[in-house]
Amino acid sequence: MSNTYDYEYLKGMTQKIKDIMAKAVQETNNFCKEKILTRGGRVGSGMGTLLEAIWGFNMNQLLHRDPKVDCEIAWFPDNDYNDFACVKKNELWDPTTHRGELFRIEIKSMNKDADESKGHFDEIKQNLGQFDLLVVLIWTWKTDNGIHSYPYIEDFFIGNALEVAFLRDELHIARGGYFVDSSTCPDECLSKGIPCKHHGEPLNANGNRERITGPISRKPPGSSHAANFGGLVRMLKTSNDEMRKVLRKIRAENQTAHEYISFIHKNYPFEEFNQYTSSEWKALAKSLDLKPPKNKEELVNLIRETVPDYMDKLRNLYK
């Protein structure tokens, strides 16, 4: 996607959204505490989708309060991949041509109490714009009186969508997956004289499509698609040294990747515990002049409890 707006202007507007993100989350939590009280709180309630929408409205209110800001949040009217777009105030917006559009925002939510997060960031890179943002909300049911509950956003991530997609895709390849090239599409689109719509679609190590829009000939038995690609937590999992090297290299080199990995590991600490080996935790302890306990769990707990910025130091082990 391209547009005619100045690079520095677009960069500044994405930064503006980032700067007021915490305030938008706070406003959302305040609204939920006042208006969305209930007895009990179902995990699979669809509440995450409602929180995403309320976040968008609150973000818009914050932008409207600033007389120096000439953009606002637009909500996509159809089933586009993206949820929101940042558009110019008082200008016509056309989602098809991107007229009046600065960049797009995809928002995902995960209930921290769910057995397994179902959130997916699976849009292929070619459909992402240079300044597009990914927002992830982690929420839970909270109670102040032990009787009534309300949805509460505990933590959030906001960052460049393309940079997170790069991390996701490199790990997909490290797992043995790959991406369709239109010249060698399994559906042989070009040889049939039809435009190939599958370029860039992910296929897993078994050659099965990961998205329903992938090649029809690569539909896995018993389902429309594998649907593992881009799991917000799952996409960071590694199972061998080569895959671990990929994650560590990208984390060391890319700030957005580091922030995303840190965000997931902060909220799902067992993922971090498994991601790094005992020898790596020991190496970190040695660099911090800590005497490591023999037990890995005790060692990790010691580092987490005594070194507030240990995630940055884990990253720096590979710089």
C-alpha cells in the first residue's frame, strides 16, 4: 500500500497513537468498571471483541481532544482484515483506494484466564502497509467487591505490524514452513491462465495451507486449513537450536520484535521459561554476578525477582 503523505508526518502520527495508547486503555477500563458490571464472567464470552471496539472509540475521543492532531480513527464497515484505520479529519475516506488514509490498525485481544489463547495475527506481509500498527490487549475479569465483575485490560502491546510479521514469518520458515510463490503455485494458477491469488500464502512443513485463502490443492484432510500460523503466543514457540537462534537473532536486532517477545513472556512467563535453556539462564546469572541455584526454576525466579530489566539483558546476550 502506498500513499502521498510525508514519511515524517506518518511516522509522527504512529508515534502519537503509541503515546496515548496507555490513556486509551485507562479510559476503556474506567468505562468497563462503570458500565459493564456483571455477576460472573465467562471466558469465551466475546467480550474481547467488545473491548477492541471500546478501545477504538476511546482512542478517537483522545485524538479529538487534541487541537494539534488532524487525524481520527475510522472503523472498517466490512470484513476487511484490519479493524481500524487512522484517517485525515474532515476528508473523504475510501477503504478500497486508501484515499484519506494514513495507516491501518489491527487489534487483537486475549483473555489471560483462557486455557490457550486463540488470537491470531495471520495477515500476509504483502497486505501490510509500512506504517500499519498491531495492537494486542490482554484482559481478565476483575472484581472490587467480590460480587460483581467487569472486564479489565491488564497489559497491551502496540508496534509496527510489518516488523512483528517478519519475526512470525522467519520462525515459520525455521519450523519447515514456506510461502507460496505465484510462479510455482500448487494450484498451477498461471498455467491455467488465471491470476494467482495465492502468492505469499503460508504452507506448513506438511505442505498444508495455514489460511483458508491458501491453495485449494493444499487443503488438509478434515479441515479447511491448519490455522496455526500467526498464533499470538504459539508463533514464538521453538523446539530446536536452529529455531531458537532465529528468535534470538531477530530479538537482538529489532526493537519491535524485542518488545513483542517481552510482552508475551511477561504475561505468559512459562513460555519464557521454556524458550531459554538452563545454560542460557546460567549464562545470564553469571553476567549479573549471581550465584545460580542448581534448579532451573529457582534460578529463573531469582533472576526475575532481583533484576528488573532482565529481559533486556537476555536480549543483550546475543548482541
